[in-house]
Amino acid sequence: MPSLKYLVFLAATTLAAQVRLGYLDLGPQPTPCCMVTDAEGNAYVAGSYVTSTAPSFFTPSKIVVFKLNPTNGTIYRLIFGGSGADTPTSIAADAEGNLFVTGFTTSPDFPLVNPLIRNAPLVQQPQGFLSKIDKTGTLVFSTFIGGLQSSIAASAITTVSAMTLDANGDVYITGTGASNFPVTAGAYAASGTAFVMKLSNSGDKILFSTFIGSGGFGNAIVVDDQGTITVAGSASGNGFSATPGAFQTSCRCGTRIAGGIIDSFPVGYLSSFVLRLSADGGRLIWSTYLGGSGAPGLPGGVSQDLVSALALTSDGCVLAVGTAQSPDFPVTAGAFQTAFQAQSNPYGTNLFITKFNSTGTALEYSTFLGGSVAEQLGGLQLDAQENVWITGTTQSPDFPLLPHSLNLGNEFLVELASDGSSLLSSRTLPNGAAGTALALGPSGSETVLGSAGSFMRVPARGFSQTSLLAQFNAEASNPSGRVAPGEVVNLFGTGLGPFRGVSVQPDSSGKYPTEVAGVQVTCDGIPAPLLYVSTHQINAVIPFEVSSKPSTLLRVTYGSKTTPPLNLTVVPAYPEIFSVPLGFQPAYLLRNAVARNQDGSVNSPSNPAEPGSKVTFWVNGAGLFQPSLADGMIVQPPLPQPLLPVSVLYVGIMPGQTIPATISAAPGQVAGTLEISATLPQIIFPPYAELLVTVGGFASDPVNIAVQAGQ
């Protein structure tokens, strides 16, 4: 008879064979930072969330850390921080299951446990920190990182940007150090701005601390099996000593001149450095710059070519990955993409993937990766064949993808050949579903983290025939992991339904059906009305019956295949205004409400509303109504009212002006939709009035109403 341990392992393996999606509760207004995995398949995620919306230079926040088992169950969720802004920037797990978290804080009361440095930050003045959490979720070590702050000045600031561990579990950090940053005897440099510090795994001693250059900061760090350290970061001048024979011996930085006036920022073109230190931190082995001459068309701003991530190959070569704004960033012949594609956008960026030889004297290869608008890097990892895996975000409609690639949004995951010559795999996922961090398992599985706390494990064989990859409020720009009764949701994935999409019509009873073309969506077994089904997208309505539950398990069934359950938090309301993107760059940032002007015409930038007039628009996710509505019914008069109080705010005047509005269930629409007729203020700032809706204290994202200039 198989042992219990074997059966548990077999069950976990079977579960892992399907894509498993979850949403982590990182708190209000969350910012996921980073993710790592360990040898047992556990995953660690860190982020921060806003604790106060009161005006402040650094928004008050706390740190939240998750440890998840291989089937996405929560082992621990730890929240820590002080009264200021606490921001994680990097995490690393050792072989014992301890997690190190580093970043910066403005909290003088940041929690300290056996600290090596007690130099608390002044008010609104960042100071670095390093904290250690044991495998059970207990904070066992925590210290400030930085010098004594005696004045509010840039020279007094310390921030930690990146961290790595060596084979012994000792900790290496880099960032920006204050002028009195602690430096140990025998250090490579006693002064500068960018630093490297090594601390023991137990946190009982600083093993060495040194500056590595001036006029920049450390942004990425890796260490090899011999303890040799490679660091990269930003350079604003020639403050990082290039070694003889280095690939690039000067920064190519300079002060930008725009319209004959020198910009207020003293350096307009920022470049990068990449350098290697001896294991004791006392000797520079090699150092080179990396970058072009800047973005020629950038109006009144600062351009930069910045390394954000590093990786080492088995032969000691260095892979440097980041974002470029210089069309003349160095690339090599035969590389995958040799031309900068974002030249038409003055703020455009493409990624670069650059491989140095082991001495920093030449490039093995260097390539761009990107389209005509902009890309940002999220995560980097090499697989067993040293192919390069990258995740990030693109706003480019022409982002390079292989033919027939899955293309569902703006979060990309690509695999570049180890010689930089070609893409081996590529896909894009919905906004917020990936793009923040990436980890590869030894068998080729992928774990990805998205900007909205989306957490997904993809098996080595890729997406199964029926895979759920993201869940959105149908009018939200990001997934959230929460739903409201009666809310229309968009479900994205693979194999969710028929290849040819089916737009669903109400049946003879006036309701939307709950099974279409072999597709069903259920919440705790309760069937959800369906509005549209296809292989990659389903539009469904959350049943009103979930209102009494704290959470619900959503499943999609197509034919004989069913997705693993997706756990979603149930909230009383999740309002979002029906809207469409505006037709100019950056279109992905601006949305116009789907609205009618007072004369019944469609509101748009070419047909704006008059100040003081009425506009009618619609809201998804308003929650319950009185009298109650049946799932999937088409609303007819008499029109029910929302059970929760509803307000419309004009946010052009901070903190927001409540405007008069008539509110009811939307006639002729599926149950759960609000119709609002609101009167715009007489005094308004054209060309747009920014509105948001609150339902029972839950606020929508703001959207625009196009308005005329006042008389």
C-alpha cells in the first residue's frame, strides 16, 4: 500500500499539473514588490499597502509578506512596519526557509530585532532596512541600514535597492548610501554614493561594507560560488572607475539642454555601470559603463539606460537586463532586435538584454526587446540551458511575439535563446496577471506574479486545455481578487469555450442562460448567467446569492474539463463605470465614460457635454437591489433601487465635490447594472470632467466625461 507521504506528494503533483491562479490579499492600494521560490516549491511574495491617504511626500505604508505552499495554500501572512512609509525592494530565501526582506523606510519606529544599526530616519527621510523572517513567519532580525541622519538632505539618504545570498546564506545588499554610510576597514572605497554591504546570515555582524562609486546607485547584485560580487546600477557621470580594456570606458552622460534652457535636473542622460568586486569587498576586478547618448527628443525630462537585473552564466559571463531610451544603445550584429523601436514616442523605452564576457571587456551579445511605445522590466531568470526568461509590461501594440503566440494583454513572458539570436517562446497575459516577478522551477514550471497581486503557477507543459488566467470586473483595468453580487466579470484563459465566440441573448423567460455551447461558470456550485463565451474570454454575472458569503470558489467548465477553483473575496459592492479608451497616446491611461449627453447624443471629445447639463452613464458592480433582482434577468420598470447608498463625485476639485444624481437599476440591462443621470457642475475645467462613483463606501476608478469650455 502506498505511504501517506507518497499519496500527499502524488496529490500535490496532480494539482500542479494544471494552471493554478490565485489573488493575494496585499491590503488596500497594494504594490507587489517581488517574489522568490525555494527548493521545496514554496513561494514568497512581498509588497506594501497604503495605510493613510493623508497628503504626504512619502505615502504611509506597511510591508506584507506571504509564504505559499506548492498548491498556493498560505503558510503565513506577516505584516510589519512603523508609522511612516515602509517599502520593500528585494527578497531572498535561504536553504533553511528563512526569508530576508530589504528596502527603505521613513518610519522612526520601524520594528527592530537585535539590530546592528539603530540610526532611525528623520521625518520623511528614507533610511534602508534589512529584516529576517523565519520559516514560521516570525521576525527574528531587523536593522536599519545607513548612517546617522542629522539633516534633511540628499546626502543623508540611504536606500537599499537589491539583495542576494551566497551559498552560505550570507546577505549582500546594494543601493544608495549616505555620506556617512558605515564603511569597514579594507574597503574598496571609503566614499561615494553607491554601496555594497555583506552581512552574516544570522544578522550578528557586518562582514564588510564599501562604496563602489559616486554619482549613482546600485540597482542589481549577484554573487558566484566563490563569493565574487557583480553589481550594476545607475551612473550620472564618470564616478565609477572603468578598468583598462573595459567594454565602455566613459559614461556618455551629460546635462540635457531643452529649448536653450538647462533642465532643473543636473544630469539629463543617465547611463549604467556594471562592475565586479573581490569576495572580500576590497578590490575592484573590473568595471565598465553601459549605455547610449540619451533620447534626443525627450522634452524637458531625463532619459536613462538603466540596468535593473543581473544573472550569471556558468562560464562567469554577466547578463545585464534593463530599459533603454537611447537609440544608439550598444547592440551586436546577429542579435534578435538590433533597432530601437520606440523612437516615435519621446518617452518611449525598449528593454535591452546584454551579455558581457567574464572580464567585462566585450559583449557576447546585446539586443533590444520591445515595440513602438514602451516596455518595463519585471523579472529575469535563466533556465537550465541558460536561455533567458523575462517578464514585464508592454504598452506597444507591436511588441515582438512569435507567430500564434497567446496574446491576451500587456503583461509579457518571453524566452530568449542563450545566444541572444531569437525568441524561443512568447506570450502576453491580461493586465496585472504577470509582469512583476518570475521564478522557474527545476522541471520547467513557471511561477509569475502580477501587479495586482495575481499569483499563478504554470506547469512545465504549459497551459492545460482549460486554464483560467485572470478575473476582472468587466470595467476595471486590473484584476483584484474580489467580486460583488450581480457584478459582470471578464474571465480570461485558454480553452474556456468554443473557438468561435458566442454572444449570448436572453432566453424566452427574459434571462441570460447559465450554460452556453458547453460552457458553465459556477460560484460555490451556483450557476452564473453568461453573456459571452469563447476560447479565451467569458463574460459572466456573479450570482446575487453569494452576498451572504465572505468568499466564493469560481470554476469554469467546458465540456468535460474544469479549472481548479479560484478563491475570490466577496464584497458588498465593486463599482466601476462603463468606459472606453480615449483615442490618443497614452490611450491606456485615459478612459472616457460610456455616456449620453442631455440631448441623448453620445458623449465624446468631439461631442462634449455643456457645464451644468445632465449626463447619463452606467455602473457595474453595485451590489444588491431593493426589491431584489433575479440572476441574469433583464430589468424592466418599476426600477429597483440599490440597497447601498450611492454618490457621484466630481474630482476636478480635491478632495471631491458630490454632484446631484438620479440613480436606479438600468432599464433594459442585465440585473446588477446601475443607471445614473448626474448634473455636471457649472464651473468645470475642460476638456474633461473626472467623475467617480461610490457605493456603500466602495469607490470606482475615476473616468472622464468630455466637457465644453464654459461661456
